[in-house]
Amino acid sequence: MELDARKQRILQVIVQDYVATAEPVGSQVLVQRYSLGVKSATIRNEMAEMSEQGYLRQPHTSAGRIPSDRGYRFYVNRLMPLPVIQPDEAVQVRQAVAYASSELDMILRKTCSLLASMTSLPAVATPPDADDTELTQVFVSAAGSDKLLLVLLFSTGRTENRLVAASVTASDALVLANSLNERFGGRSLSALRAPSPESEGSPPELRRLEPLWARLADEIREAARALADEVPMYVEGTHAVLQHPEFRDVERLGQFLMTLQERAALVEMMGRALAERQDPAAPRAAKVVIGEENAQPALHPYSVVSSPYFVGDRERGAIGVLGPTRMDYGRAAAAVEFMARTVGDLLTRLSLSG
């Protein structure tokens, strides 16, 4: 059933008051704090009807009302003010991300850390899909008299180092690096970890180095397999949950922290959050999944606000926050949208400069 204008206004102030105070909201409180133009008895009747319709719930018989998942959903879709990040805060955050590093790992960790600070909620991010990652450069150099250092640079900024038992001159190391770059440079992780056809041996000019070349090629494939098999997820700001009264209960806090440690579940959660269809009447870049809208029962006490980030015109990963259903959805949506644009812009610039 559609809410009329008065019920919508009452729901809006109940959400705002409950998010700010974490206390159930009664009709008398609404009369005292907000100009609703009606008496307490009228508000009480309206709140009772909204409870019957599923927009509010009463945690205790003598308590006021709090929003239900359905109430939060109506608020987010229809009543929430457009999220805004102030210009001075935007400048500071962009500078902090830009100065973090040129390596993807550090960029995403810094982005999550800033997002957690902006929202007082744990922040999570997924890196670009492994199959979108390419090997951009191979370096080979002598490391002492009996060791060879193989350094692999990937398009994400990630580096992998391998020490190989071998004696090699500086000139042979350069020849090997040039040949490996020519053969494997620019290939995706999926192409690198695929079995090598018999025809893909070392080049004819490297016959004398063929055993070493083959070992280095195997090291490259092994590094690609290891990267592709990782469960990628960045989590920062877990301490932020201590600010929320929902987690004063030690058991509930422990359950939430365990959820944050389940990397595979978080990856699935972020994917589902981005796939959720939102109310077309309120198109926003940030996707909001509230309480029981989460597919996993263990996540029903929580909400997820997430957004994809793009490198160029391609969606490459996601960033978001996870917290109790009682959260400042406007602030969370604004911060998530802004950080997604910020990290996407930076990664786009780095990819073009590389």
C-alpha cells in the first residue's frame, strides 16, 4: 500500500531520528522535535497503521517504533535526500588517494581506509577480475653467483618476485628478459596459466639457454595461476563497528567480525549487491541491499552499500561498506559513489600513463 504524504513525512523523520539516536521513536518525541502539524494522538495512530503495513516495528511493547527493512527501503528509494560530498572534503580525499601509491594493492587499501573514515563503517573492495590482469613486463637479473631474480610486473601494479637457482651473465639475463617479454608480455592471466603447446618452446636463438628459459616460463605460469586462484578482497576499518551500539553485545560483535573474515562470502555479497535491481524512481550509482534482502541469512542484520568502479569504460571491481541496517544511508551512498569515481579515475590515469 502506498504511503500518503503525511505518513511519508513521519517515516522520514523516524528514520532520521533513529539513525541519529539509536533509540526507538515515540509519537511524543516526534511532536517535540519536528513540525508535523498534527497532535501526538494522530501521529500515534499513523504509526500504528504503518506498523501494520510493515514499514515500522516495535522492538518492545512499551517502546516507540523503529524502521523495518521495508521502511528503510522506502526511505532510501523515495525519501532520502540526494547524497553530497562537500568540495573541501572531496579535494582532501582525492589527494590522499593519489598520493597513496601507483600500485593497485595500496590504492585499494587506502581507498577503503578513507571510505571507512568517511562513513564510520567497515569498507570492502574487490580488485579487477583476475582474467583482466595482464603481464606487462618481465625483468631478469643475476642475484649473486648462483641465483637469478625473476620480477614480473602486472597491469594492476602487482609485482611477483621469484628466485631461481641458476648462474647467468648480465648479457644472458638481458637476452632472456627480452625473449620472455616478447613471448608473454601483454597476455592475460588466463592465457598465461593455460598449458603451453609443444610448439611454444624457447626461440631458436636461445637453444643454449633452453632449459633455463623453460624454467622461467614455468615460473611465470605458476605466478599467474597463484594470482588467479586468490580470493581477492580488501577490508579496512573493522574497528569502526565499535562506534555502533548494535555491537555492544559481544556475541553480535563477534558474529559480525567473523563475517568480515569470510573473504569468499564477501566477494559473493558484493557481487549480489551490485546485481540487485533498484527502484527506477531513484536511480543512483550506489546500490543498497538492506537486511533480509541479502541472500545469506547470516547477513540479514546488516546492510550493504556498494558501487562499481570503472577503468576507462570497463567495470573492473566494486567498493562498498557493510554495517547495521541502522545506518546513515545518505552519507554512505555519497561516500561510496565518490570513492568509486575517485579510484576509477586514478586507475584510468595510471593505465593510460603505463
